[in-house]
Amino acid sequence: MLYLRVSIGPLGGGTNDPKALAMQWSNATGAKFQGLDKMDSAGASRDIAGFTATVNGVPVIQLIAMFPTKRYRVGVMYQAPAALITAGTFR
């Protein structure tokens, strides 16, 4: 069974453009890019990218919040089974 996963890792190099960073993730992992949005996190509006993927045979939805600051460049990924989210039980 696959559960909610929260991961932190470095953003790809060479750009701070949210779409370009999203495409780097998509190309590296095979996750399908679904779009960009914004969310408030750590006191500022952050770009988030949405993806669909399959992990160990389980369809998942991934949201990656991007933090390209002067002090650090990280992404925080929230991943959950697609069935959990589409069933309306994920909050």
C-alpha cells in the first residue's frame, strides 16, 4: 500500500522559471506535468507544479512547492495515491 509522502530535495539547476523546473522533474522522472498554481507557504506566495505518475504500480498525484530563494533552492513534494485524492477523503 502507498501512503502520503512528503519529500524535500534540491531544485534543478540553471533556472528559477517554474515551468522549466517542472519540465526538469517531468523529464527526470517520467511524471506527467499537469500545470502550475500558487500557494502561500513560509510567509510568501510560492509556485507549485502538479504531476501525475505511477509509483510501484499505484497512480499518484504529486504537488511540488518551489522555494528558489537567495539562501537555498529546494522543492517540497507532497505525494498521495490518486484514489485517495479523487475519492474526496484527502484533506
